[in-house]
Amino acid sequence: MIAIDHRDCGAYRLILGKDLQGDAEKKLHATELHRLAKQITTAHPHLAVETLLMSLDGKVETII
């Protein structure tokens, strides 16, 4: 399974009440993607989960 987040997310901005960028933004996305991956593997241990973060220019990086 692939879980993908994107940078400059308006939902995160609304939830946090601030606009994160750079490493702080990546760290927040990584935390949430890891939490999601754990929930998925707990419910479906046979599924592998790949976590990705996409920039607005379409570049995608793997979140480990």
C-alpha cells in the first residue's frame, strides 16, 4: 500500500494554526505518515506500507 502526503497542505495549516516549511514540515508529515503506517499494519499485518511526501512541483521523496 502507498500512503502519500503533500507539502504546503492547507489542512495541516488549519489544524496547527501556522504554516510549517522545510525540515519542520517534513518532520510533521513523517510523524503522521508513520502513525498511519502503524495503524494499517496493525489492522492488516500482511500489507507492506510505503510512505511518500510529494512537493507541489511533483517531486516525490520516500519517508523512512
